[in-house]
Amino acid sequence: MSRRLVAHIAVTVARLLARLPPRRIVAVLRVVRRGAVPADHARTLRARQDVTTASTLCSGRFCLQRSLATALLCRMRGSWPTWCTGVRTAPFGAHAWVEAEGRPVGEPEDTGGYHVMLSVPPA
């Protein structure tokens, strides 16, 4: 399968997952991550770029779908990043992102200002 097609599949599955309640998303991701090796930063960034190329929505404000699609695409390629969601208080905001090698992937510098509420790290 082509990289583009695989990215489109990940985006489509992520769109469906994003409609689930948070605890169900975490449960699904915990199953999906099984057997994967921890993702490295470069490959995770490549997956994120493939996702944002495949979906204009994922390149914009749809951070939940983008983070889910990136994690799923990494898994389809054999690895798993840490999937995170969090909040900040000043100003209030919620965000979802992926991390690899202990740092956010493809995110602005201020992502570190979010308090992680949910995460699914490599098993």
C-alpha cells in the first residue's frame, strides 16, 4: 500500500475514534499499541506530516483527530508514540498531541504548558 493510502486509512479510523468518550479512546489505544516498539522522534514526525498532508482538517485545529491518526499511523508502521491529551489554565485550553523520545512531536514550544490528563505510552 502507498504511504498516502495508509495515511488516509489512519485519518479515517481516527475520525471514528475521536467520537468516542475519552475512556473508550484510551481503552482502544491500549489494545492497539500492543506489540509495538517505542516510536522515535523522526519517524513520528514523518507520520504526523503524512497525516497533515492526507487531511486538511488534521493540519488545522483538529488536534484530537490529528494526534490519534499520527499514533495509529505509527502503529501501522510498527511503532507507538506516547499519545497525550491535556489542559492549561491561563488561558484555558485543551489539546491532544503525541510525544516521542520524551518530547512533543511537531508541536509549538508552549505545548509543555499543558497538564497531561490522559496518556497512552508505549507498552
